[in-house]
Amino acid sequence: MAMASLARRKASHLLSRNIFNSDVLRYSFARGFASGSDENDVVVIGGGPGGYVAAIKAAQLGLKTTCIEKRGTLGGTCLNVGCIPSKALLHSSHMYHEATHSFANHGVKFASVEVDLPAMMAQKDKAVAGLTKGIEGLLKKNKVTYVKGYGKFISPSEISVETTDGETTIVKGKHIIIATGSDVKPLPGITIDEKKVISSTGALVLPEIPKKLIVVGAGYIGLEMGSVWNRLGSEVTVVEFAGEIVPSMDGEVRKQFQRSLEKQKMKFMLKTKVVSIDTSGNGVKLTLEPSSGGEQTTLEADVVLISAGRTPFTSGLGLDKIGVETDKIGRIPVNERFATNIPGVYAIGDVIPGPMLAHKAEEDGVACVEFIAGKHGHVDYDLVPGVCYTHPEVASVGKTEEQVKALGIEYRVGKFPFLANSRAKAIDDAEGIVKILADKESDKILGVHIMAPNAGEMIHEACLALQYGASSEDIARTCHAHPTMSEALKEAAMATYDKPIHM
């Protein structure tokens, strides 16, 4: 019954897409978009994942579009000093760790293995350079005007841009989208010098492997960068103010995840506050105390990574000049159409409330320009997946068990360990679990949590299931190829509505 309903919805969705495309052409022609006048239909400030995607989508909808980016290279924090370079280093460091810890078990032996850090960094930089040029090519292909420089409002329809070549130009637009992303959140009284006290940006370019590294903050970024240097030989200690790592993660999965990281020799000091950091000596000395107050202790290291979160980048844009409202931490409140309190000015991505994730910003960008083009845009913030790219990875979508309990929903839980998965056992990489939460009465899936190698790839089957309102039985009755890691999701679904076969 549920599968038949899904098929009807898919057919309806495809039909609506065809209607949408023809409507866009009629709308663009009727409004005279892309008329060639000096005024743009859309101006996007920021060329990160939200900004450049919004610009490309606007151009595809027939809107004359300009994208302004201060960095001089597109892709924002994510591509230049965030998601992409960190994943490059995560992969390279994992290869080294596998070579030194796992290859012999598979009959592959070396006389010696060593880290060539400059070569590792060069591979990362090559990936970043290629992708940034690729995005610039996409803007050109879609006829988006690209302005390199720092933009700030001089009116709700005019942006003054100090270009990277030292000139000043005015860019006009009927609709202006703020997509300036976020910046590293500082700790009060602590200066980040990117040498001894570094941000995630500095963690991507360390000239040598620190003997001891302290990570302040046990969120996704801190754990990922801590994993990189831990694999390469650093003694890593994670200091976290809260009583748990990654507080947004499902509690049961979080506990297994922390145990996994501890087996990899990462150390954790939870419920601990950083009082001060002294960089006057050869290394770094941290003064710590319990989060609730108490006796102070000290901890020494070669380098300290500050990873206490991120903050919206909205300063210096001239928002006060035109009256755009912001909250106490600099976020821009918007309505369901991404419009600010000033007509013609919109905001997306990290500068508005919601998860600070590149893929969420992309969805914001597409939906925003669809609204501008007179269409219907939509982002379901309850179904934005999150992934921690350690090894094993941890990925989730939907609600945690704690959230389901808080809502008072009667639910069932199905779990399946990768120790019982044939593919995981065959490749000797079987640490992890799939956990599914479903409504007890309707069997509708409420949340899926996966800890496993490549969990970030596996989670999208669950994303699609939740998007279409699938039940756990829908997944359980869907044929999965054997042997694959994805069979663990099928088995967990079977465990949710009935019983698994292989456990």
C-alpha cells in the first residue's frame, strides 16, 4: 500500500517538474528578465555553496544575475578552507592509518611507511584549486556576471564593491541575496594567531605534525580535524565545555562513537572550561577548570585548535545603513520566502537561523530564487542530513531518540550492527550500527542514524525515505544488493517493524 502511494507521488512530482519548467519560461518572458539593462534581476553577495548555487539557479530561471565574492576564489569557506580540504586530509590521513594498522592483515606488507606532509598538502591544494576553477566555469557557462571584491549596501538595490584590483564599482539589483556565510567563533579573551593557537583554517596548513594537539570543542569540525592529526601521529586531547560530544547526535550512537574515537587513542576532557591560554613559552599552556567551577588544572601542547563553532558573517555589509534587522549573534531573521524586513533584500545559508551546513545553504539558495521567480521554493529543515567525516563516519537524518521522547511520540526502535553485515566483515571494517526510529502506530520513519564506514553515502536512502513519508516496512521490503553495507539499513528496518534475518 505504502509503495503504491510512493509511486503515485513520484509520478505527480515528475509531472509538476515539467509544468514548472514551462511556467518559468513564460514567466521570464512576461517579466522581461535578462533584458540586458544595467540593473540585474538578482545580485548575490557571497560565492559560497549557497551563493554560487543561488546565482546559477537564478540564471537558469532566466534572471540576469551577478555574483559578488570577496575571497577572489569561489566556493566560500566550504571549498577553500572547510569541507573540501578537510575531507582531502581526512582521506589522505586515513590511507596512512590503514597502511600502518590494517594492510598487513590483508596480506599487504611494506618495509616502511612514512608521511610526506608537503605532498599530502599539495594533493589537498590541487583538489581545491580544480574545484574553484570549475565553479567559475559554471558561472561563465550559465552567463552569471562574476565580480571579485567586497560588497556592501549603499541602498536596498545598490551594492558598492571594492574589487580585488583596487577599484570601486556599483552593482544594482532588483533583488539582492545575502549569502556571506559564517566565520570562526572566537573564545572570549583568546587570540587565534594561526600558529600556536589555530582555527580550522590553520589546522589545514600546519607545516609539521604536532607532537601534542589540544582541540577545544567536540563538535563535527573539532573531531574531524582532531582525527586527521591523530592518525598522522599527534597525541590529541579534546576539551569540551558540555558533558558530551556532538550534542546534536543521537545519544546511544554518540556513546558508541566516543568509544570508537577513544580506541583510536583520542582523549576527552568533558565538562571542562578553558580559562586562559598562555603562548609565551615554546608551546602552549591551557588553564582549565570544571564547567561548573572548581579547582584549576593546566594542560600543555604544541598547538591548540579552537573549534567552538561558527558565527554568521554579517558585519561590514552595511546592513544597518539600509535597516536590515539582525539578532544578538548577527543572524538575519527571514520569512518563509527568505525575505528580510527590507523589501527586495533576502538572506540564505549560514547568516540565517538553522544548521550551518553547505548543503542546507544550497537548498536555501535554490528555494530563494524560485520564490523570486514567482515559483514555489521549499526546504524541509527537519530532513537536512548531518555527517561527521571521521572513521567510522556518523550520519543522521530526522529525529534523535531524545527528540522523539520529548515530543511524547510512541515509537519503535530497530537496530542492526555492522558486525553482522557480510560486506563489513569481508573487508574487516565492521565497527558501527544502524538505528531506525519509527512511529509505533503508523510505522512512519522518524529518524535514521548510521555509524559506519561511508555512512555519509548510505544516509541518503534514508533521506529519500523520510522525504516521501516511507515506513520502515517500505525499506525492509526493498531489495538491496548483496553483499553491501546498505543491507544493514534494510536489516535495521526489518528489526523496526518485525525481526531481522541476520541477527
